[in-house]
Amino acid sequence: MPLIVVTTSPRVAPGLLSHQAWQALRSGPVLTGSGSHPQLPYLAEAGIEVEVVEPDARALAVRAAGESVVWLSEQDGEDFMRAVGHAAVALDEPPLIEVVPGSYDLPGARVLDLVAVMDRLRTECPWDRKQTHETLVPYLLEEAYEVLETIEQGDYPALREELGDLLLQVVFHARVAEGFDMDDVAAGIVEKLVRRHPHVFGSVRAESADEVNDNWEAIKAAERAAKGRESVLEGVPMGQPALSLAAQLMRRAERAGAPESLSAAIGQGVARELFDLVRRAAEAGLDAEAELRAAARSYRDRVRTWESTTG
């Protein structure tokens, strides 16, 4: 006799079950180990009676050996089902165990877990509860730089963890905010991406990366005009590292057709030399910030070697 195990995802609204799951739930007696299983009200509404029993792996395996049984698995019931499998194998005539996914996660569904954890931390943790956008700024910058460091080092296994830390900061700020939430943040970037990719989501044709970039800049210019912001430099974050800032300002100005002479003789002394170096790096197709960071890492390694040899 079969033991049909119906699994569901906590990240999918209860009651939204696959056709195969509904068929399985109507095929025999349905058991579950939790009286608070979120699916119970929806199964009762559909006329499916569910018996709540004390989870007993051996007892379930023995019963399934004698009759067809449906087990509505708890959403964290992997350990119990593993125990049922071991108990079934130990029987002289083990039942056939079939797993039927009632619902399963879509890509990105685990972000819902993060939102739920952040909601609880914001409510129950004294430290998380007192944070503001302003107090979180150092952590946002720190996590962004740690992501950058793992990429520069080529440490891609570590990149997964660092991206998680950075994502936490996004979710944290969305939770702290009073005028919007994480859904609003996600909806905003989705709308922007769709709007700025008419060659994917619309009828515009773009055969090369350069054409995509040209369309992107034209759409951004139209957006600025609609907001009453006419300067091509609008939106450049002035708080970013100085070399990156200078390079971005020059790129934006160049796209707008600003004469090259505007970038000459900027500042005095070292500032003028640095600005000129950024311009020369851009002309050579180099990122001045990345180049200097690479040189700094090389210097760090040399200092460490010197320290190890001088004891």
C-alpha cells in the first residue's frame, strides 16, 4: 500500500495547491501531525477531513503498510519524514512512499523568509528596534565594500554570504521606513527595469550592447525631464569615493556633449593632478578607482612580506 506524502511551501498562500495534491488528498484517509497546519481550514472548506495525530514514524509506516494513507507534511517536517523512511525500510513489507508537491517555491521566494525575520527582529530585538536610516549608514557602506572586496579577490564562495549581508541592509532600511515597505522597493525597481528595457519588454529593437546603452541614456534623460531635472549630472552621488566620483561626472558630461576643455585645469596642486589622472585613465579605458585599489593591495602585500621577514 502507498504512503502519499503531500508537501507544501510556507512561502505560498495556504489553499493554493497543485491539481495532483488535491487528487492525492481525496484518495484516502488524510493524517497530519499539527493541529495548526495552515492548510487545514482550506481542506475543511473543500470537504476533506484531516485527522490530527501524534507524529509517530513507526506507527505511520505500519499503517501505510496495511492501507493507503495520505500524510499532510508539516512545513518543517523533513526530519520526521526521514524517520518514517527508516521505519518503513525496517518492515518486512515496507509501503511504497510517494511524495506529492502541493506547492513549491518560485525563484526568489526565500526573500520572504528574510522579510519575516526582519519583521520579528524589528519588533522583538532592542538593538534592531532602535535603529534608524542614519544609524544604519555605516553598515550599508561596510557591507557594500565587503562585497566589492570578495569580487576583487575572486572569492566567489564568500560572495554569496556578503551579498546576503548587503541584502539584509536593503530589507532593514525598507522595514525602518514609514512611507514604504519592501514590496514598494521591489515594485519600484521592477517598474524601472521594465521601462528601461523596451528591447526586452517592448517593441524597440537593440542588436548590440551599445544600442542598449544609448536607449538607456535616452530613457533616463526623458525621466529627468519629466521630473524637472534637466542636468545630466542629476543623481550622481557626491558621497562616493573621489576617484569614482570624478570619473562618473566626466562620463556623464561627455555623454551630454560637454567640451573636453571643461575637465582641464580643475583644482590646484595635487587635486588638479588627480583629476587629470582620472581623465587620462578614462581615455585609456581604465577605471582609476580600480587601478588605485589594485596598487594599494599590492602595497599591502609588500608590507606584509616585509613584516614577515623583519620579524
